Amino acid sequence: MNLSYKIRGKDIRLNPLKTWDISDGSIIAIYQGSRSQRPELDFIVKYRKEGTRLRTPSHTHWVVDIIVKGEINQELTLNFVNKLIEIYDNVERFRTVEERDNYELIYPQEITHEFNELNTIGALPVDFIVTLVELFSKCEKQTDEAFMFRGMLNLCRQYLMGEKDYYQIVGISKRV
């Protein structure tokens, strides 16, 4: 499966630095980025499933999936989101290019079985969401004082606790 992509407006194609296979047949990949306080360590996350094009996951995709899961099994989904927040809090940024390029995910294998029941709800499997959270957490932490992704996780928790409504969470996810 071709995972390279062309940078918009430039005659440059990027190949993945690292890929991970997901239970639904998707592949999540990271590519060299150029932002953050540490651009040499920055990375872009993309995914592809057989028969689809390479996509950049938007926060709205996983947030809506959390909402759907929460509508069917609110307690387990709330526990899942609390675990995702714990992952965010425990993840540290990459310190070297070699560490980033050779990174092995920690959390999908560690917690997927605990929330396996949520795989039957929504479009995204648990290991897909956990992989995104682990990678997005590492990416956000490349910039000191960054907080938007952590804020989205908190909004998901607030939604599941009845403190935020559907329109608030989806509206904010579209702006992040």
C-alpha cells in the first residue's frame, strides 16, 4: 500500500518515518513535520485503510466516535476517556530524531483489551484511537505550553459527564 504523499504546492513527496498496523486493517504513519519549537522532531500523522486515500485524522473524527461510543455505553466510554487523559499525562515528548523514528507504541497493546467492548460501537477501533492519542500527545508536547489536544480530551470527559453538549464539543473540535 502506497503511503507516500506530495506536499501541497511543492514538488516533494514524503515517505513515512514509521508505521503501525491497526486491528481494522488501517495503517497509521508519521512523516517529518516542520512546526513546533523543535521542528526537527515534529511529525505529521496520517492513516490509510485499503481502498481509501491517505488521510490526516481530524480531531472531529475521533471526537465524534467518542460521542457515539458514549451514547451506547456511557460508563465504559467515560472510563476510556479517563484512560486517554492518563496516557496524555504520562507521555513525554521525543528527545531525539532517532527516538521518534524508532518509536514503538506503548498504550494500544496495554489497554485495548480493557475497552474491547467499545470496538463494536462507532467507526474507529479502540487501538486506532489510542494510537492517535499517544502520537498526538507526543506531538503536542514538542511545544512548551501547548494544550489544545489535552483540552479536547477534557471536553470529551465533560460531555460524557453531562457538562457539555454535543454542539459545544463538535464545534470546538472543528476549530482545533
